[in-house]
Amino acid sequence: MNPLIKRRIALGSLFFFIGLCFASWAARIPDIQSKFDLSEGQLGTLLLFLPIGSMMGLPIAGWSVHHYGSRKVILFGSFAYAMSLPLIGMSPSTWILIPVLILFGLLGNIMNIALNTQALDLEDQMGKSILASFHGLWSMAGFAGAGLGAGMIYLGFTPFLHYLIVMGISLVIVLLSHRFIVQEKSSGDAGGLVLKRPDDLLLRIGLIAFLGMMAEGCMFDWSGVYFKKVVMTDPSLVAVGYVAFMGAMASGRFVSDRFIYRFGKVAILRASGILLFSGLSISVIFPTFFTATLGFLMVGFGVASVIPVAYSIAGRSKLYSPGVALALVSTISFFGFLLGPPLIGFIADLFNLKTSFALIAVNGLGIALLATIRTQVFFQSEPK
């Protein structure tokens, strides 16, 4: 088999592994709440420590990938990330669980930056767009992790035993994959410090990713609520909107590489923004079961390519090394993911949920506009 194909399979397996670990954690959050007898407010506070860890991991990831290379970071980080999962299940108190969640979030984001840096190098060597398919594997792992979690709950497995099994699966994937992960080409001394001001390219891409991640976070957390309170569907069908969104996003990532290769990254960002705006607008103007489901499908296809394309453009910055550039864009976009869900709730309290979704629809117009005006800012990564 072609060595590049072997490397692609191995790298895709590692993307699947980090998605599986994260989805497995998420599947047992209700059990964690019951174990420590937490109220919704206390659980919400506890869950904040994972994104805090993720934010802490961003500058560490940019620095370590730049200085040591993505291969070494992946070799260390994958084992550490897999073994941190059971620590969540065996934590005897919330005071122990808090630093464990910070560690889990930190390691997850370090792996995210390192794997995407490795993927960009492989993309350059293969001479075609492949990054979106790796993100598709991460999304597929979300479905697999949710299904495995449901099975473990049905069989009566504790979170610790569940996480221990996932760790075992993960370590097998890691051991089989590691020898095919190679050192990426050196990027010289560019961007040695992650805490520099982003240049015009990274600011533009970071803002596009910010708007995309804000919409994505809203869909993750509020799809079911929208179908329940606005669409007012049958309780057994409340999850249809979320499944439509997630399914479209996952499948969209597997096909978007072909469209990127044919039409270019900037054109795909424009189309993504239009799909996002149109899908949410349809769901707000015509909040029936079928139209809202169609709208959520469109939103899923709309957000599918935003982060992969943003990472692909950022990783080819002429001013920064790939690891540092990805960390900068991730930092900007991650605020969108954190800000979106509570913003939806705040606006819904002031007005209503339809108004909240209508305002998030404007994010799509913002993405399309940012990918249209002053396109010369993208020239260092891709021709117009």
C-alpha cells in the first residue's frame, strides 16, 4: 500500500479515537450528575472546567508543536489523553474531578492542534484537499461513542468501567497507528511564540471560524429545545432536528473535500455561509416539522466545511508555523463555541427562541461576506 495512504488511514484512526473519547465522556454526564447529586446549576459550573482546560491547552499546543513537531506531541498526547478518560470515572469527589476535567480538556486540544498540523502536512504531500474527511471521522466517532455509551448504560456498566473499555479500544488504535505518523516538514523559525497578534489573514479566518463555531455550538445545545418549544413536535421526535444536523455535518465533511478541490476554499466558505443563513431562516420563518428538519439539514451541511477550510487556510500562513497558526485561529473560534449557547438563552429570555435562531442565522451572512470582501487577504494561501 502507498505509504501516504497508510499514513492517511493511521491519522484518520487517531481523529476517530479522540472523537470516541470525547463522545464517551459526554454520554455519561447524566451519571456523573447523579453520582455527585449535582443540581443543573452545579453541573453547568462543573462542565465549564473542561473548556477552561481546552483554552489552557491552546498556547501549550502551539508552542510544543512548533518546537518539538506534531509527531512527538501526538505520540505523547494520545497515550495521555486515552488514560485520562478513566480518571473521570474514578474521581471520588468533585474537587478531584475538577482538575481531571481541566487535564482532559487540555490534552484534547493539544491533540486537536497536533493532529490538524499533521493532517495539513499530509494534505500538502498528497496534493489534494483531505482535511475535511478527518473532521468527518471525528463526527462519526461522536455517533459511535453515543451508541457505545447507550449500550454500556443498558448493560449497567459504571462510567469507570465504560471509560476503561474505551481506553483499551483507544490504546489499540494508538499502538497500531503510531508508526505511520511521521515528522512533518520543518517550518523554520516562523511564529515561535503563540501569543503574537494575528496577521490580517488569521484575523479574517479566525472571525469566520468564530461565527461558524458559534452556530455549531448553538445547534449542539439548542436543537432539541427548538423542536420541543418552537416546532412543538411530538416528544418522541424532539431529537430529529439534532440528528438531522449532526448527520448532515458528518456526511458533509466526507464530500466537501471534492468540492474544495473543484471550486476552491474561499468559494466553499461563501457557499457554507449561505447554506447556514438559509437553513436557519427556513427553520425560523416556517417552524413546522418538515421545514425545520430541512433547515437543520442545510445548517449541518453549512457548518461542515467551515472549520476544516479555516484550519487548512490558517495552517499555510507565511508568517506563522502551522501549529502556532492553528492555535491562534482555534483560540478565536473557541470563544464563539463558548459564547453561542448562553447567548441563545439570554436572547430567548429577552424575546423568544425564534429571535435567537434568527440572529444566529446572520452568522451565515457574516461568513459569506468575510469570504467575499477583500479576497486578496487569502492570496498567500490560495489564489482567488
